Amino acid sequence: MSVAMEQNGGGAFDPVVLISRLALAGLLESLVGSRDAISASKEELDFLSNLLQSKELHALFKVYNTIVDRVRDDRRCSPVLSSSMQTTLDVMEVILPRIALSDTSRQLFQLLQNPHIQGLLCAHDAVAQKDYLPRLPDIPQEMDEDEETIKIVQLVKSTEPLDGEPDSAEPIVGATIKTDEENGKIIIARVMHGGAADRSGLINVGDEVCEVNGINVEGKSPADVLQILQHSEGTITFKLIPADTKGGARESKMKVRAYFDFNTDVDPYIPCKEAGLSFTKGEILHIVSQDDPYWWQARKEGDRNMRAGLIPSKALQERKIIHERLSMADQKKKSESDDYDREDIATYEEVVKLYPRPELPRPIVLVGPPGVGRNELKRRIMELNPDKYHTPVPHTSRSPRPGEVNGKEYNFVPRELMEEQIARGEFLEFGEYKGNLYGTSLESVKSIIRSGLTCIINPHYQALKMLRNPDIKPYIVYIKPPVFDILKSTRNAAFAMSTFDETNSRGFTDDEFNEILRSSKRIEFLYDHWFDEIIVNDDFKSALEQLLEADHKLKTEPLWAPAAWLQ
């Protein structure tokens, strides 16, 4: 039985070795002189002889020696730092608040955003980090049919998970084990990114566990193995049969925003609670592995803990949500099943940092139920700075009234033309009132954006499907009503007029307040995964201040946005 010894740790060594042509010639001479003493076929000896004399091998050693010589003797080749891209991002965040005040800062910011500059810096970091080595296949070994390669791995016991059966998980080495369904062997099911097993580079998915600390695990269950590990102290020694195909896939750099809460303590499906990663809706997660179709590995953005945790995959979470909705629909006897007929199932969305562009400010979109105060917020913020905030001029098919100016109150267009534009999908929202068409065109929104002004609109919530795209890049602010008692008291105290009454000559009724809350619940269910900001309008002054703060953040900070917007 051939045994491959591997151990995590050991002393440092210098790989700088110059190989000369004389050394190759000496090796060839030794090969020729030892032909009779070597138990190898003529074909094998001829192959090795031709290899040692080949021009390709000599050229390869020449290149190798040149690189090694420069690294050893010319320290000027060493990079100053290996994270220039991150340094650039840090610089961009520092100068971002100054771009409106300084032309130099704005020019530097635009230069650092240039994709060619960023590509050059990424290439520099890859070379500095030596992330350019090829991944060579394993050298095939000929062995007898009953001969197996064994590797012995030693790890220091830590507080990281190794699990088998869901109820017998024990924090040990950052890997999970299971019983192979075909042969009953104990195998490595998963290696947690950033854990001890992963950092060692010696344990791979599919490896068969033969012994743990000298104890044969043949015929034992994962729970038995965990008991052995539980009572182990200090160094743990694994004897493993390597899997046919090794892992080693590079860590993914995908980042997503979570659109649901996940608690490992209460989830009945997670294979190992100790290995799970709990999170709340809205958090940014760094997905490091999607190898498992049901359980991804992830870290929270900005978390200094490098060990990843298990989270439900997108497919698994979608199945869970569908099951929950069907159950709820059955409980309601399908009388309210349309409440759960969401147009999409929100689980995760891939995101990237979107930096503000002063020349193309993102529009602010106010959504919320009728009567919540969106119109008043839009009116007041535009009054505060009419040279900064603009709203699109709506289109209508009716004729101008006395005193109305085309392009001011409305864009007056023939009904036939407006119907054609609507059919082509050029309106983000439209409707008919007393025989006339009214609507807001997408081009009117884009025109304001191109002018360098902040477009602020308060469309019907269904318009979000048209607005949320790479051309518009909206910042969606949801204006949420407070609870019934506060909603009623604040509106009555302000003598707010009902928006449900066309004459706008009376206050809200209790039924109308309840309708506002019902509509709010519906909007949140359908679109809350698209909200960038939520403002509860329980005090108008406070709500206006929050809206201004959101706009300031939008113009001065890099914010997470759908990755598709930058592709």
C-alpha cells in the first residue's frame, strides 16, 4: 500500500534553485550509464532520455532560471503592495464627498472609475498576489488493483463545525461528513470555506475517512465519528483515501442582497445548525460556494470572520416559499389566494457597489398607498430647491384649457399618437379619465436625468416594473403609513383632506384609513424587495428630513444596486 504523507504546517523553505544545462547533461549521462540497473522498459528509458535532451525542456529551465534569478537578486521587482484595487476603492470613497467642490477631485474620481485603469490595477494585484499559477492535473500513478493511495492529515482541533447527522453536530474542523449511500463508507460531504480543513488544502469533498486518531471508522456511523472527535484533544489525525476528483474550486466573488430572514436555530432542514449563517432581510452576503444545490456557503459582507456558513440556496428557498404560499392559500380556502400570487419570488439578488455620477443623478421614486402623503412630500422637496429637483410633465390627449401652456402643465398630444406611444411601451404609467388619456412617458424621466437634475416622481407602484432598469437606475423610497391610531390622529390634526374624494373637500373616514393600510400591505408584499429606503410618514417634518438625507446619501456614497445595471 502506498502512503502519501501530508501535514498542515512545517518549516519554511526556499524554492529558488537554479538548474543549469550542465545539471541536465549530468542527469542524462547518469541515465545512460544506469540503463542496465534500472527496472524500466526500453520505451520508458527512451522517453526520459528524449525529454532530457529536448529543446523545449532546456528553454523552460532557461525561463525559470531567469525569473528565479530576478526574484532572488533584484528586489526592485517586488510589488509595493498587492491590494492596489482596494486602495483605489478606498481613495474613491474619500474623495467622493469632494467631487462637487473640486474639479481636480472630480477628474481623479472619473479617472479611477475608468474600466481600463481598474483592469490594469486588477492585473497588477493578480501578479503581486501570484494568482497566475496554472492548475496542473495530478500525476497519474500506476498501482496494483488492490493498492490504494492514503493521505494522513493532521489538524488542530478548533471551535468549527463538523457534522454528520443533523442532531449530532459537533464543532471540530470546519467540514461535514456523511455516509455514502452506495458503499456505506464515511466520506467528506462538504468543506467549509475559510475553515481549518479548507485552510489546510488537504481535505477535499468525496475523500473517504478510514481512521480518526488511529481508530478505524469502518462500519461506524457519522454520529460515532463525531463522538471520537468530541473526545479528542489537541491535534486530530485523519487517514483518508483521496476522492477521484479533487475540489479546490476558487472562491466565488458574487455578492447578493437577501430578501428574507434566515435563522439557523429554527430552520428544520439545515444539515448542521452550528455550520449555518443566520441573517436578516436586506443584508449583503458574499457567496463563496454554490457547489451544493441546496446549501450555499456565504459570509456577511464586511465580516472579519473568514469562515463561511451554510445558507439556503436560491432554488431551495424558492421551493420553501412556494410551499408556504400554497399552504396559506389552502388555509384560506383560496378565497384570498391572489394575495400570494406574487409576480416573482424574492430570495437573493446579485448586487454591486454603484458609485454616484454627478452628471447623471439617479431619480428618486416615491411609492406608497394613495393618501399616505407622497404628493405633499414631492411638492415640498421641490419647493425647497426648484433648481435641483424636477418632475416630468405629464402627457394628455385632452385639449388645453384657457391659460394652460403646452409643456408646462401638460404635454398636449393627439389621442392617436398617445395610443401609439402607449402600445410601444413608451409610458411608465397611463390611464383614462373622463374620456381623455393621461400618462407619464419614460423619455420625460430620462430627459431630466440627462440634464443633470434630480428627477422626483410618485407613480403608481405597478410602474416600478417599467422603472427598475439599467437605463433609469431609480432609487426607490417607500412611504409607509403608521399604525391606524397614529395615522388617524396625525391626519386629523393636520386637517388633511381625503384623496378618495375628487372634490378634496373633506377629511378621511375610518374606512379610508383602513384602505390605506390594506393597500400598503399589498404593496409591501409585492415590491418590498425593491425598496432602497423606507420612510414611515408619522410626522411630516421628520419624513421630509429623512427624504433629504436619503438624497444626500444617494449623491455622496456608493450604494448597493443590482449587478445587472453594470453589465
